[in-house]
Amino acid sequence: MKRFTVGVLLVFLLCFGFVALGNTQEAKIKAGFIYVGPIGDFGWSYAHDQARRIVDDTYPWLETVYVEAVPEGEVEGVIDRLINQEGVDVVVTTSFGFMDGTLSAAQRYPDKIFFHCSGFKRAPNMATYMADFHQVYYLNGVIAGALTKSNKLGYVGAFPIPELKRHINAFALGARRVNPNAEVLVRWLQTSWYDPAGAKEAAESLIAEGADVLAFTEDSPTVVQVAAEHGLPSFGHYSPMYKFAPDFVASGQLVHWEAIYLDFFAKVYAGLYTPKNLENVDYWWLLREGAVELGADFGMPINPVFEEQLRSTIVNDPVYGETSVYDLVFTLLKAMADPEYAFSPFTGPIRDRKGNLRVSEGVRLTMDELITMEWAAEGITGAWPGEPEK
Amino acid sequence: MSTIGFWISGVVGRTLAYSVPLLLSTLGEIYAERSGILNLGVEGLMSLGAFSAFAVAFFSGNPWLGVVVSGIVAGCASLVHAFCSVTLRTNQVVSGLALGMLGMGISGVLGRDFEGKVLATTLPVFRLPFLSALPGFEKHNVFVYASLGLAVVLWFVLFHTRWGIVIRSVGENPAACDAMGINVTLVRYACVFFGGVLAGLSGAYLSLGYRPSWSYGMTAGIGWLAIALTIFAFWNPLWGMVGAYLFGILYHLSFRFQAQVSPELLNTLPYLFPLVALSFVSRLAARRKVGPPASLGVPYQRGSS
């Protein structure tokens, strides 16, 4: 028995020895990813994890680890563990609520690199990034405006923060471009980014009030499933939700976080990004950079089920004249993906729902104005916490 | 149908559909506590039920098989708690909490590969004759009707049958029951098992009917609410039904009225109302001397009292 134990121990030691050897020869950078939700949420955290796998597979010199479902207040402790026990060189934190914790950790570990998603605080060793959907939501709005019969579009939002307000505004502006009578009914969850029961009841109440096309920001496919139960079209969010309702997911918003991660880690590896020069590194990537995509599924901008209806809906567009909605979507998509940003959804004149002129004629909102947006566009109904009077 | 009629049937329908898991797990907890065993592991049992139902339905293509398995799995898991609290006479709070965490953890780990999977066949919806004429009862998952009927049946059993007297007596005075030849251990095991089965079924409803899909944390605190509702209901299945539907209607209305009333206020209502109701009802109860089962949470040992 004793000899057996010694044998087992020897085998273990040998294994560890080889693993250690293997490590020193390969990985040059180790990155730790921190997610706010479970990676199975099929939304935000899932999309980040898919991207992590892609960079891990693409770069042989990169090793990654992740921690999921981290409460926003506990991020600092998790960062400590990643750095001290896992020995990571780069920490990627993927929730707005991780911002202050990440910044404070960045100050305590000045020789490590931090990469924070969707925030606005940076440091010499802390960069920020975001792949924003407002252009895609605008195109979803154009499609929704053409599909609705009741002229009521429903939107389930998790929290009334500028990011969602920007997206709902873009959705409403797009819808009213092709259908000036379109209204967007909004319901907020205000509980969690992941709240399937809330999303279900919110979607049901929107349908009960007459909404016949649904879009949402929440980290589960619930809204898509509810819409399909009622035979109504909807738009997927974050990950391809086509498979949950192949006959009803008209389009949606898809993200390619890997576009940003591939660029960022390549620059870290090449020594372009160091713990001293990240103060002004802020990725704000859109359609043009390939960080976001319009679609019910990857490579499917519009579900073929809806193609006929959108092709036969002819509108008189203020810019492009008489055109089918189907063609208009692709014309606008091309204009927004253009290297010169030929078109921005937030180009004036735009009034808010209280009648204030928010964007003057011919003016285009800047990134700073976009990320601090609080007003509600014309056509939006429902509560709008934090709505400015003027 | 008139606008008001349409509105009422919508609200009633959503309330019925939303309240099912809350009602089922509350009924189960009432039976466990009536026999003297406090089971704080409801949330974990629900999660186990939701996961096992989904996994079985996913592989077999038969949601009903999933329903059966979820009841068995959660029932058997609850026997762990019964073993600890009845046979080993450990602290029921600790062992219940441990069971809850274990259930969440196991279903979370085993369920990882099932997250985001699509179920080919889900639980069907039915129209019941006569009942479907009522507003809000038009068509529902079978769980909706079954849970409503079950609440009435369980109330009848608890208060109007010999079995009910036995269960309640075991929860009040196990020593006297023992002296009369009632098998206290068996009654307690059976009640905890039954509570586990109902918690598992409520999980199955979530993952096969209400959602339908599986993801970690999908029980979203319903198991904890069930424990609170058990107290609110004064360990009475009919009051449990009232409480579950009350919570359900407030939850649904909090979304319906959002355009008119501040969403922050509405969000608190489903939780605030039971709190207020609880304080009123408990004053009433103090006058009528209604309270928890006298031996709730107290392990029974022959000859020690």
C-alpha cells in the first residue's frame, strides 16, 4: 500500500513538472476575464465568453481564465485572486458596475493592465472599450416600423440608464423613419440584467396593451420566446436567438467582442500598450469596425421569413426616395458601415417627446453626447426615469 | 369582448400562470412544516427539479417524463434533509440551507451544457370545459389547473381527514403521537418528501412550461418567497393559494401600470403588500391563538420530553 501511495505521488509530481515546463515555453500573456452574469445567460456574459474563447484559440501566446457571476461589489477581491493566485497580467472586467472596483485595483497594481467594458474611467494602466448597438437598433426599428400592424412596438428594458435610452431612442427613430405613426411602449425591469420572470411578465403586458413587435435589453431569450408564443415578430439581443423562434425572430443585434479583444491583445503583446500609456485608450467600436452585426443569426441580417413582406413594403424615404424597406435597411447598413460614417442615426433635427429640440438640423451627436443621453425621442410612451425637463 | 373584460382576462390569466411555482412550492412547504420540519432548501430543490425536468425532456423529447423525473429527483434530494433533521436530529436551519446550496450548485454545474438549448416539445396548453368560459382561464398549462385543484385538495386532507390530523399532531406534539403508536419518523419523512416533490414540480413548470428553457438561477428567489408565504398563510393551503395569487397579481400589475405610476414604487408592491398583510393577519392570529406548529424546527427524540 505504501509503495502504491509513493507511486501515485511520483506520477503526480511528474505530471505537474511537465505542465509547468509546458507553461514556461508557451504562454507569454495570461489574461483573466470577470463576468457579471453566468456564461450560460445567452446574453452579455455569454457573448464575452465566446469572444474570450476565440482570442484564446487565435493567439498561441495567450492564456485565459475566467470567473463568472461575480457580484458588482465583489470585483476587487476577485481581481486580487486572479493576480495573486492565478498570476494574470491582464484583467478584463465586463460590467459597468465593475468600474470603480477595477480602477481602485488598477491603482494598487500599477504594473498590471486592466481593460474595462462600458465605463468611462481610465488610468495609465486601465483602458476602456464598448461595442455599441445604437446603429443596429436603428435598423431594427426600421424593420419593426414596417412589420407592425397596430403601430405599437414593445420594448423591455432592464435598467433606465443612458445606454438603453440611446438604444430605445435609436429604435424609435428608425421605426418612425418608415412609419411616422409608430409608437414605442417601454417597460422597465429594474431588478437585474438577468430576470426571465420579469421579462416574461413585461413582454406579456406589452402584448396585452397592443404591441405586436417586440425588442428588448435583458440577458435571456425570454422576450423572443413570449413573442413567438403569441405569433409575433421580435428582435434578438446580443447572441443569435434565431434558433429559439425561427419563424418569428425578424432580426436582432449581434456582437463581436473578439474584434476588440483581438486588436487589444495583439497590441499588448507587441508592446504598443503598456501599463503606462492606456490613459486615452478607449474603444468605441460600431458597425464600421465589425464589432457589431445586424442579424437574427450570424450572416442572416434579416430572417428570410420576413423578406417578402419587407420587399413589398414601399416607403417614400426623405433621403433615398421611393424604396422598399428591405432595400432601405441595406442602404442604411452600408452607409453606417462606411469608413467615413456616411450616416448616423442621431443626425438632427431630432426633438424629444416633450418637444425640446435635442439635435439641431444637420448636426450629428458626438460620442460623449451619445453615452450621456437621458431624453426620450418622440413616439416613446411609458415611464422614463431620469427624464430631463428641458 | 369589451376592453375591461379583455383587461381582466389578461390580468387573471397572467396571474394564474405566474403564480404556479410559488403556489406549488408553498403547498409543499406547508406540509413539511405542519409535520414539524422546517425546510429552507426549497430554492435548491426547485432548481434541481427545473434542471432535471429540462435535461430529461431534452433527451427523451417527452416533457411529461421530465415532469415525473423532476418530482422524483427533488423528492429524493429532500430526503437528505429529512435524514439529517429527523434521524440525525441536526439543526434544521443549517441542514435546510445546506440542501438549498447543494441543489443550486449541483444543478448549476450539471446544467452548464444545457444552458441556451432549445426544447423540441414543451408542455402543451389545454382548454378545460366550463372553466375556459371564465375570464383569464381560456387556455393554460395543465399545471395551472392542477395547482389550483391541489390547493383545495391539500386543504381538505389537512383539516378534514385522519391523515391531516396525524400530520398536524406530529407537528404539534410528537411525543403524544408516539405514545399513541403513530410513527413520527415516517410521517415527517413523508411530508418532507412530499414537499420536495412539489418543489421539484414547480421547477419543472418553470423550465418546461413558463420559460421554457434552462438557465442557472432561473428560480430567482421563488423558493424563498414560498417560505415567507408559508408563514403568511398560517400553514393553511387555502391561504397559501390566496397569498400566491395576491403576489402574482401585484407582480403582473407592476408592469401593467408602469406607464402611469413610478416603476420603482410598483416594483416594491408585490413585496410590500404581503408584509403589510402579514402584520395585520398576525394581530388577528394573536387574538385567535393561531401560530406555527408547536414543534416546528424541534427534533423529536423518544423519551427526552
